[in-house]
Amino acid sequence: MAHHSACPRVPAAKVWRLLPAKYIEALEHNQQISSCCRHPENHDVEALYSSDEDRAKGVPDIYVFHCTCGRRHTRFCLGSSEADIVTPDGVAMHVSEPRPFWDIR
Amino acid sequence: MATYVKYNSAIEHIANKVIDFFGTTDTFKVMLSNTAPNVATHAVRADAAELSAGNGYTSGGEDTQNDSTRTGGTITETAVDVTFTASGSVGPFRYAIRYDDTPTSPADPLLNYWDYGSSITLATGETFTVDFGASVSTLG
């Protein structure tokens, strides 16, 4: 099945404040990729749905960063955006990792 | 989020204490495959057709650094995102399959898989990150 577009491909800089820090850091800190790829501020980014079911939910589960060199860096989001956990210190806390969404007009 | 599809045998392995689902005792790994999983007949890692090792992909996949905690009557499972970085062509693959790397009898029982929706091949220098979000699953 083909993926469905969720959010249009745009310069990452345009939606920078929406992007979770870990999306950025995963590229910035990866010493195994090219120097240009470690600067996501210069990339384009788009969001996709992997299936009809995910499109029906309206929450993207695929994010693709397109580097200026042509390489792509894909993030496949599997887990839940919200969770109640207990820290190693025994503190109950709510964790939130919302998926970014944009609609540039 | 992509659908969490469990293998039929997983719940039996959990009930039989083959898989220690709580805490960090057992090591859960995620591997890649391009062959559609069969939840009824696949029970261990050897049943699944894993991607060939090489070009940055290690046989058996990567440790998810899984953990879980309990709040009330619900166990919440967490994991650390895994990034596969290609040093040559990697793939094609379509499925991320999770298994327990700790048990030896049976070895490597399967837990679940996620379907990326279409096959993908990584070129040199490209990455594929499996993002487990705030939680992987809940039990209870």
C-alpha cells in the first residue's frame, strides 16, 4: 500500500518550533552520516501516514527529512504519544511526545 | 501510530514466564524484514525472514533498551528510539519486528511487529529511525 501525505514537504526551518528536539538531535548527533545531513535546519521535512488506518486517525506516523544532498532520513513513529510512567525514583509522571503537524497555506 | 500487531505465541510465552515483560530483565530487540509476518505460525526469531546483515545493519537488529513500570493495574512499556544508518544499500525492508533476545528455550521468542506500509531501501548515508514515542505498549 502507498503512503498518504499528511503534511506537505516544507523547509524544516519553517516548522522548526514544531519539531521535537529528538528529531533534530538524532541527525545532529549521528557521526555516521555526512556533515550536510547533520544540519537538519537546512533540510526539507514532510509527514506521511503509513496506512489508511493512520490517515483516519489524522496523526502522521512517518516523518522524512530531505537533505540538500538528496539523502533521506526517515522516522517511523510506532508508540503512543502519551503515557503514565513511574521513574526509577518511584515518581509517577505523565510523558507526552506529540507528533508534529503542519498545514502551510 | 502504526498498528502494534502481536504474534499469537507472545502472550503464551509471557504467561509461561519465557518472556519477562516487566522491567529491564529481558532485552527486547527490533529487527527489520521485508517478508510479511505470520502471527499464527511465527513464534521465534528464526521463523521470521530477517534482512541480511551488512552495510550498517547488524544481524538480530538493535537493542531497544526496553523498560516498563506499573501504575495501578496497568503496565506501561517504554523503549529508546533505534536508528539504523546505512553504510551501503540496506533493504528493501517493510516490517519492524520485535523479539526477546534473552530466552534460550525457545530462543528469541517474537513479540510483535509494525508495518511501514511499503518497502524502503536505504542508500549510503541514509537513516531509518524506529521511534517508540512515550510508550510502546500497555498491558493490563
